[in-house]
Amino acid sequence: MPPPFNPQSPISLPPTIKPPDISMYLWPELIKYYGYPAEEHVVQTDDGYVLTMHRIPHRPGRSYRREQKVVFLQHGLLCSSADWVMMGPGKAFALILADAGYDVWMGNGRGNTYSRKHISLSPSDAKFWDFSWSEMGIYDLPAEIDYILNATGKDHLYYAGHSMGTTMFYVMCTMRPEYNTKIKAQFSLAPVAFMTRIETPLRILAPFIDEIDWVMKMLGANEFLPKSELLEMVGMITCKDHAITQSLCGDVLFLLCGFDSKELNETMIPVITGHTPAGASTKTIVHYVQGINSGKFRQFDYGLIGNKDKYGRDSPPEYDLSLITAPMYFIYGDNDWMASIEDVEELYRKLPTAKGKFEVTLSQFNHLDFLWAIDVKELVYNKILSLMAWN
């Protein structure tokens, strides 16, 4: 166990342990490595998935207090709860929140490293992977939020989501609108709903999305495969000899979301790639690509016959954003491949209770910088802390 962490001291690791070694740690060892208390909690969704949540109930040297405010963090596509803590004290958002006195809970969406169980299905079953971010918003988030509020005795909580963690939230508040009242304030980091103007290599799939057999072959039949043929092809195009990004070209997350070499701490690359990608269904990827083609934020498109059977109509229904009543704040970057400024602003205009939007002042700030940038605390997290204190 490392020595107790002093939040006023510079960030440092025990001298005998190098940063890459942290990649070997999973929960709860990862949090305990940094000297914080850690808890695991298991919750079952209404459709039978078994999810693991992680909690930091208080900062080192303090005990849990009933009056503590509760904050829930939801990871994005191909990520896990580890992404909120792996950068360490003074840098990782979950640890910063714990140091500020919050009771911090972190979700894990179905299918990732920590949530690969079901009451009757196995990850080897195709049916296990028959979900997208829509089901995560309808089932996963409500189950986790109810569990947290029951465990803490609170009536509401703060919610911060990154990327897909924002998409899931919008789905929950439209499909399960009663959950709006359980949210004190929501913070969207790199909001993703409309995707017409994104620049990610996912656009390559858009013209072929109706050729589902080909798409599944390229991405993986059920679980999204990081070593798929498509990504190998994209990697050959994107990565150049001697480029700083070359060491990351084998990581699907950087390949899809982009790089920001100035804000990336290279010594932490083995830690990041040791925990991500953390798993996703191919259907989740396909659902996003459908949004590129349609220009709409709507439910999964099963084709003419499938839509008739599923929805009783030719095309999938759009999510009714007017049903979202939780107070919301947007934080976005100018260099984000997955959340363009135009798409973010379109979403913001359609939300009746959007309270403010803030563009990160660094022009090169990209999609993954919200988690791992060297200066993310100063550029993003301090703003959220001030808004939480105000709400």
C-alpha cells in the first residue's frame, strides 16, 4: 500500500513502481494502489444483465458522511470505470471529486470488462451482445441510479458522462422521464447525440451500413473486435513512420477518436492501453453509424420489416428531447472527432433545460483529452467543480 496521499503535494508514484505497472491493476486494486478506499457494488438490470459499479466513498483520511453529495460518473464508448481513476491523484476526475468531498460512484455499461455477466446468457452467446447504447440508457442507468440513491439515502445525484455516457443519459431521460427528477445537475463532456458532421473514421462505414453482413465481418459478429479488418486498414492510412501517434495505432480508441500529442502524457500510454479498449457490442457501433446517415437522434434501425415488427412503423422513432427536464451543462472541444461543435450546438438548442455550454479554451483539445489530458483539471474539471458547488 502506498503512503497516504496529500492532495496539496505534487503528484508522485512510489519510487519502486513505474507508471506502466499500474496497467496490471484492476478494481479495487487500482484505487487502493493510489491510497483511496474502494468498494464494488453489483446491480441487476430489468433485462437480466449484471453490472459492477465502483465507489470511492471518501478521500484518504476521512470517513463517509451521510451529508456528502453524491456524484455518478459514466464512461464512454469502449471505456470503463478505470478511465476515471487511472491518471492518478490530482489528475483523475474521480480522485479529484473524492478529494473535494464527494461520494463518487462509477458505472460500467453492459459488455465491458466489469459487466460481462447475465442471469441466463454468456458472452459467448450472440444474444448477449444484442444491445446498443439505447438499452444501456433504458436499463443500465436506471438500475445503477436507483441502487446508488437507495444505498446513500439521497433523493438525487450529480451525473457526469463522457461521450457515450452522455448518449445513454439522453436516452434515459427521454425513455424513462421519471429519472429527470433524480438528477441534481448533469454535465455532458463531449456530448454525442447528433453525428452528421463528425470526422471519425467511423464515417467509412456509413455508406455500407445497410450491408449488415459485411459490416459485421469488418467489425466482429457480436462483440466489437479491436483487431478487426476495418481498423487495421484505417491504421495503415492514419499512422506514419516516426509519428508520435504510431505507438497508439494498435489501440482502437485512439484510432477512432483521434490524438492530441501536446496534451498526452506519453509515460502513461502503457497504463491507458492496459485498460482500454474495455469492450463493446458491434450493435453499439452500428447504432452510432446509423446516426451519421440519418442525421437524427433516434432508436436503432432494423430495416423496413424489422422496424414494422419492433416499432409498428417504417422508420425508427426519434428520441423526444423535449422530455429532458434535468439541468444540463455542456463542455466540448474544437478538435473533437466524435462531437463536432455544430452537432453539439444542434443538440443544445433542442434541450429545454440546458443551462450553459462551455468550449474548452485549448484549440487542439480532443475527444479523449476529457479523460487523460495533462491539463484537463484546469481546462475542464475545475469548471465542473464550480458548477456543482453552485447547483
